[in-house]
Amino acid sequence: MSVEADRLRYAKKPFHADVLRDNMDQSRVLLWVKAEPFIVGALQIPPPSKFSLHYLRKISTYVRTRTIEGGYPRLSWSTWRHIACGKLQLAKDLAWLYFEMFDSLAMKTPEERLEWSEILSNCMSEDEVEKQRNQLSVDTLQFLLFLHIQQLNKVSLRTSLIGEEWPSPRHRAQSPDLTEKSSCHNKNWNDYSHQAFVCDHLSDLLELLLDPEQLTASFHSTHSSLVSREAVVALSFLIEGTVSGARKIYPLYELALWHPLHAETGFSKASKTFSFYKLEAWLRTCLTGNPFGTSACLKSGKKLAWAHQVEGTTKRAKIACNTHVAPRMHRMVVMSQVYKQTLAKSSDTLVGAHVKIHRCNESFIYLLSPLRSVTIEKCRNSTFVLGPVQTALHLHSCDNVKVIAVCHRLSISSTTGCIFHILTPTRPLILSGNQRVTFAPFHTHYPMLEDHMARTGLATVPNYWDNPMIVCRENSSPSVFRLLPPCEFYVFIIPFEMEGDTTEIPGGLPSAYQKALSQREKKIQVWQKTVKEARLTKDQRKQFQVLVENKFYEWLINTGHRQQLDSLVPPAAGSKQAAG
């Protein structure tokens, strides 16, 4: 949920402290770092050097002096383009990438997302697209925080030399072994990394939100600086919390403005500001682990068993979710070590969830529900068929994987020999370390697909599946990726029955691929006609049928499709799937 949406919602329904006032002595505020800005919003590459705190401070001062030109309190695309391209020397495509990434984090309605897609699809030139982009703006202070958290994936020379982080002098929570093993190399999904990042950079984050004159003074003494209400509202982009004993989650600013806490947070009714020193101290005191983060999901989440164990396998899939305790915007599903299995799910368990798929091998996984984000990491020789992904679909360190999905954004890093059949309104991002990447048009459907696309605000146009963006210079060679030749293209059939109205591939196929399918169909018809006119005897037909079946069986084994067919056999009575 965006902070702006929170502000409107709570303006109608204010935070009532009287419910807990009687239990104030027993209650305390608990704050945690939100996972989504890091999972979805932190690009998994080292940030541009110009995103350092030094330059962000300069940007903060610059935009505040250009209120009329669209600098503050909302930053227009044209102003950000001027700053990014003219002052930070970023390429225009990269400047737009960060701007659009942050804009996609806002909790827009599906109708608003579809309306924007329709606007873009009606543009006949790049100039028209740029004209429409100039109508966009984002919250200035939140955008500065967004740029700052890109430092999460900054490469540390010290770390690269010794292989691990040097301990911070500040107190840092230690993650349990289970999380260390599964998430230590992916900071975007490690809630301990999120908490450590905010704690280590809290002073910097607050300074970044100060007014220019306060920012100047802060270099001499932060103790005397005052933090505006707008700054605390912006910080709610990263931090939220609750009061112990209450079930409701509140944005940071609602809790900071709670009357009984004014002395602790340093809020002054007279000046409508917070004491920098007291606010920072209160935040550090209240910050705790994310109760809906990856670690909590792995430690105490509901364990799921979505499919029977295939005979001959030795590993049991580990699947956990927090949907039984987490609000919809905090849902997580973590899947690990799925081995030689076909797993399929379409249920409310997945709707709006952040999904992580980790270390799966030789498997077929179908997640046919509208998803918030998906990360696929360290998987091999597997096929993933996904429902519409509302924000980001990211693959890292995968080999020989096929992904079939409609998604808002695809990004890939350190993959080898992977194929992506996608429908996406943004350019696929080729990050570092990829080899032999193949892009192809989305080529399947299931009955609820168009309904799920509407729920996530994803349309069939524009579709940039064939126009990837190479973000890292090391991947500048054109041989990093290719577009699938039409002669190698086949449609994909999802082998499950469901209710719904979708009966064909949304948006159809590009003409070259449709033509290839039509030509192949004509060849089949000619072959069938030839067999029919051969006037085979009954024994010859039987012999011919056996020959064809043997060849087909041989092809199933050689391609690995035999495994998928075997795993689609329904489980025996008494081994039904567990409810999700």
C-alpha cells in the first residue's frame, strides 16, 4: 500500500489511541522495515555512483527550489530526466527505468494501470510516448529514499576480498541458520539485510529528508535539527508497525503522531515538527524484525504439500507460506528443493503473494493465480508457468530454465541457457552474468488468465518481449540474447481443467510465429492425407501405429516430457494435496 493511499485512507478513518490507552503501560510500539520496497524496488545490480548520499543531498536541495517546475513535493518525469541525464550523466533509458520502477511500487488500482497501458498503446511515436510520460509525477521525498535503498546491492571491495561483511559497530540482529542458508546471497529477500540497512543508514535517511537549511545545519549538529511531518510521512515508505496487543498495521507517521508518544518521538504541536535526535532514538528503540518477512515465514509459516512425491525421488519439497497470519500486501510463499515433481496451484494462498522459488531441479511448477512478485533462484532444468505477476519477475543463477509468464517487469542475472516466453509492458532487463538467453512470445493460456490479468492491471499491449534492455556493460555483446526463431516455436498447453472464459492466447501471436504454426499445421494435414491415401491393410495400419507410438515414446524420453506426463498422474487415494 502506498503512503499516499494510506494518507487518504486514514484521513477518513483516523488512528484512535483510546482503544489502547487503558493498556498503555502494557503496550509498546513495534516498528519494522517493510519488505516490498527491497524485494521489488532494489534493482539487483550495483547502483550508479551518482546515487551516493553526497549527490542525493544535492538533488534534495535542488528539487526543493523548483516547486513550480515540478520538483517538490512531487517530482515530475521531465524534472527527473533533466537531473538524471543532465547532472548525473545517466542514460535516458536508465533514468526512466528507475522512475518507472518506483512509480510501479505505488498501489495504483488495476483500472489505472490498464488505462496507462491503453494510453501508451495509442502512441504512434516516441515523441508521443515522451509527451505522456511528462504527465507523470512521483512523491519527491519517497523517490529520494527509493534511490538511496539501491545501495543495498552495492558491491563492497572489502566484502569481495574477504568473502563476508565486516561486522558493523552498530547492533545488528543475527538471522537463524535456515535463513542464512537460503537467503544470504540475496539481500533483496533477506529481511535481516533490510533491517540492518535501515539501521546503519537511519541518520542518512533522515538527513536526506530535511529541509535545505536544516540539511546544512545537520552537518554541524543533528541534535538541533527539526524533521517535518512530511518527512516522517515519506519515511513510512520504508517503515510501518503496530502497538503490541493490537492486530492492525499502521504506517510510521500514524504511530509517530500518536499523542501519548509525543515526548518520545519529539513531536511539537507548536512547530508541527519532530526533534531529529529524539525521533532517531525512538526509531532505533522500536525497530524489530519484520513479523511478515522471509525469516518469519520460514521459521513459523504454514508448511504446504501441494503434490504427491514422485516415485524414485529422494528429496522432499519444502514449501511454506504466511498467508494464514499476514495481511494480503504482506503475503509470502517460499518454495525450495522441488525435485523431479510437477506442482500446480491456483488458490487464494497465492493471490497477491511475493513468491520465492529456490533450488528446484528437473521439475514443472504451475502457479496459476495473480501474483505480486516472483523470484526464481538457483534452479535447474525446470519449467515455470506463472499467473500474471503484478510487479517484478526476477531470475538469478538459473540454468536451462523455461519461464512462461505475463509480468510487469522481467529481470535476469547470472542465467545460462534460459528461455523466456513473456508478455510484458516494459523492456526485459538483462543484468550481469547471463549467457545464451532466448526471448520468445507468450504462448499459452488457462481459463482464468484474462481475469487474473485484469486483477493485476496487465494488458496485452504494449508488449516489449522482443526489445530487452542490456543494463550492465559486461553484457554489451549482442550474442548474450537471441529471439526464438519462428521455426522453433510451438504453443504450450497447460494440462489442467479450470473454470473461466479465456480460450486463446491473450493478444494473439506475432505474425511470423502464427505463420510458422499455420505452415506446420498444413504439413500435418498433408501427411495425414498421404497416410489415408496409402490404402494400408489392417495389419499394415497396426504396424504403422506401433512404429509411430514407439517413435513418440522415444521422443518423450529424449526431451524429458515423459517425466512430466508421469508426474501428472493423480495421486492415489489417501495422498491428496494439502489445502493451501
